[in-house]
Amino acid sequence: MKLERELRESDEVVVLLTDRSVESPNVMFEIGLAAGLRLPVTMIELGVKPELQSNVGLFQHVRYSNLNQYLRKLRERLGKPVSSNAKPSKDP
């Protein structure tokens, strides 16, 4: 499976968490697959209703307003540049 191969090559998974994405079966599947591979998963919260956050409460959450701070820490942790021009998933 292409997704699994790409995840195995990843250091960390970052998910943009919106009211729409938190209810997407595809996004939840990808999060579950990443967790099953024991990859760190970080949720970037963008306008998510608090009651929907409980669906993904086991992972690190970062408010969108703190995104730059998170990216700085991620760069340090990985010891390499992190592109902020990543292509968004077609399924939000």
C-alpha cells in the first residue's frame, strides 16, 4: 500500500484538524495507520469544536496560532529543514 510505504519513510505525521477533517474516515484511517506504525502524530487545530477534539484526544495538539513555534521545534528535533510548502491532502 502506497500510503503505508510513505508513512514508514516519515519521521512524524502532522494533521490539519478542522471540523471537516475530524469527521473524515480517510483522515481517521491515516491517523490510525500512523499510530499503528508508532509514528508521532501532531494535530494542528484550526477552528475545531471542542466536542470533536475528543475523537483524536490521544495525540499532541497545537493551535494554529502556535504553528510557527511548533515548526521551529520540529526543525530542531529533526535536525533538518522542514518545508512549509507541503501539498495539502485532497480530503480535508
